[in-house]
Amino acid sequence: MRTTGVDLDDPSSLIDADVDGLLHAAARAGAQVRAVAEAVREGAIEALATLRPRSVVIVTGGSVAAAQSARFVIAHAAARLDVPLVAAPSLPGWIGPLDVVVIVGDDAGDMALADAASRAHRRHAEFVVVAPIEGPLAGAVAGRGLDLSPRVVVPEQFRFVGHVAALIAVCQGLAQVRYLGGDLDLAALADALDAEASRNHPSHDAYGAPAKTLAERFRACAPVFCGDSPAGDALAQRAAGTLFAIGGVCGSAVDLSAAMTRMLRDVGSTPVDSIFHDPEIDGPVPSRARLFVLSTPGQQWLARRRVAALPDAETLVGSAPDSPDASADPGAPPSGDEGPDALVSQLVLAARLEMAAVYADLLGAG
């Protein structure tokens, strides 16, 4: 898929280069969330409303996207949900009739998922399936459990947002359990994701498409991602992995404090003066690390001040264009716990970074 001469401002060259249809797949985050919202509206997880489980256990099997989404949801929701929320690649041995099991994955042939469904049923635990119900998994489910299986087909590397939406729907569906995360409107989230995909359409120039702008920045540096919260840290790891897996850009995810300690030591110690650098004599200019802090509209004030001393640091925030946070003054003090607004912002940013990875791939980055 590597091409040469691809121009970000030339829609036809971008579409021609995208022989694998990654742009279309990355733009379907909103469709995935809307499918989850429709399943919930149809009553797919109504049975959860009468339960007060001992724990909620997320089984991810071998899916990288599922493990990343579980880590993100636990970071966001575990402290807000009045029952333990944990994740594991296979079903723990202590599962019983008082637990809820959520089976999340992308490969219906993953035997860890099929085993989780089979054992959860034998132990009379309620289970929710957020994976394609076919093959060995369909045999293990055998019509039992609650069906939140994906209705929109996309490659595994673009399933993160859809998995997160399904897991949040499960948390909100436990009506007998106190959940302090706020009521996330899945339809509004889908609209925000669709608006983000529209902004990043190939027909828009690089100045009007945030994902194109990020793709250019990622090409010119060694991106280092970090968050300003536990959920932000989980999103940073997701961003670094996605950028390499899709775009071929070698990024990394680190703790914000560790990144600042390292980069403050490097301030003023530029290894090469680009004015006098001759690439034919001195070789290519070494890529300098650039810090990208993943924040939310209500917390970006603190994030920007924490990294103000770093010349190569940028705070990234995603938000719906029509939401109150979208026009919030970045110089305003933090507004505290943002609840569902922060989650919407982070998922919009996740979709933007996925699209940026696709554009980096089309540019031959890496």
C-alpha cells in the first residue's frame, strides 16, 4: 500500500492510494456506536436492569483492540461503578452465578471467547457477547446470553470505539448498581463521531482536517503520547499502538511525569543545528521527540500549564463541534469532573488519531 507522491490536499490521489479502504473503515466509528445504541433501544441488554452482580468481568481473548478498550473503560468507569470492574484474556476460575461476564473480541474462532461463553453458562452467570456470533463462539453461545455483537463490520484495528460504546452501555444498563459516570447519550456520541469523520474527509485541505494536520506532524517527529488522567494514559497507549500498526510511525506512550522529566533535561540541547546541517555530509536530521498530551476540554487548562516549559509539547483535545466544550476557552481554569462530556471528547480524539494514522500510512510515513 506504500505510495509516493501522495498529496494530502489532493483527494483523488488519497482515494487512489487507499487501496485497502482504510479511510472508509476509519470513518465508521459513528456507525459502530449507532449500531450499539440501536441494539440497546431494541432491548438487547434489558435483562441487566434487574441484576446487582458481585462483579463485571470483561474477557478479551487475544484481541488487541478489545484489551485496549477494556483498559480504557476500566480507567474511566471502575471508580464510578459500585461493583468491581475487571478484565482478563480468559475467564477467571472464580466466576459464579452472581457475576456478569462481557465477552469482547473480533475473532469468532478465538477459543478463549468460546470457552468463556460455555463456562459462564455452566456456572449460571449472565453474559453479554460483544463479538461476532459465528463459528466456535456461536456454538458455545447456542442462543443464550445477551447479544451486543457488532452490526457494522470493520477491521479489528478500528473496533476500539465500538467496543468502548458497548462496554459503557453495559455499565449503564446495570440499573440496580450506582454508576456515577453520567448518562452517555450513544446517539449523540455517534453524531459527534460522524462530524469528526466529516471534518477529516479527503476533500478537505490539511488546514481544515485535524487528522491530516496530525499526520504531517507525526511524520516530522518521534511522537510521544501521554494522558493527564488514567483514561488518558490508556488512550495514549492505544494511540501509540495504532499509529505504528496502521501508519508505520514509531511512537511511544509514557507517563506524563516521566516524559516531562526526560524532555526537560533535553531543553536547549538540540543535537543538530538545522541551519548549518547538510544532509549529504551530516546524514539525515535525527527525529526529535515531540510530546502529545491527550486531554479533555475541562482539563486542558492544567495540561497546557504542566507542559508549558517544553518547546516541543502539544495538548490534543477532541470534542463535538456543537457541544459547549467545543468552544470552551483553553485558558479557563479546569471545570472538574466532566462525566460523559469527557468520554465523548476522548472517543472523538481516538477516532481522529485513527484517521491520522491512515493518512500517515498513505503518505508513506515510517
